[in-house]
Amino acid sequence: QLVKDGALDPREYEEMAIPTYYRTAEEWKEPFTSDSNFSLSLDHFEKFALPDVYLEQFEENGDAQAFAEAYAGFFKAAFEPCLFVSLSDKRTSESRQQVIDLFSQKLQSALAQDPKKYSCRWVIQLMLISKKQK
């Protein structure tokens, strides 16, 4: 939408990324296979889905604006630095901040429109690791 509105250059948009990679259970376990020379052993492995606390709060109080503010704040802290690093060097610091602020406003507005559409369940891997006995 920022490109359509002329606030963001298409080349800047093409360079934007949030570099993430989520390992599979097999990838987490791989260093601990019996044929490796790894000095640690995997004693327990469990996948665990975290609750979406923001969605739970929304479902309790129906406050879509509070939901949107919370998620937008999380997004800002977690992803804003890497997402906007590709903005043109020709931009002034004020221009850079305007784009970032406009994105945040649009994100927050979208989140408030339909909170259930944007819920997130983080899945983590819990691992109990010990040093192998010699």
C-alpha cells in the first residue's frame, strides 16, 4: 500500500525482508544423532505452542484497538530494524521516520479491523541437553 500511495519507492520495497528461518524438529535434533561426534546429548525434545496472549486479551475485553497497539508494538520491536534497513540512503532521517511511522499506522489500522485474522501462535522447541559421559 505504501508503494501505491507513493510513500515508498518500489525498489526500496523489493529490498525489504524479514530474514527468518524456522528449523524443523529434525533440524533441531540433527546435531545430536548417534553418528555425530557432538559432545552433548539430547535427553528430551518437545514442541510447544505458546498461546497468543494478545488475542486472548482481545477475546476477553473486545478491545480491538488495544490488540492492534500491542501487536504493532511487538512488530516494531522485533522486525522494524531489519525491515527498514533497505530504505534509500538518499532519504533524510525525517523522510525515513515518516515511512516507518506511516507503515506502523497502516499496520495498526489493519490489525484493529480484524484481530482474529492476525493472531499468532509461536511454536517453540523445548530441549533438555546434557553433556555426554566419557
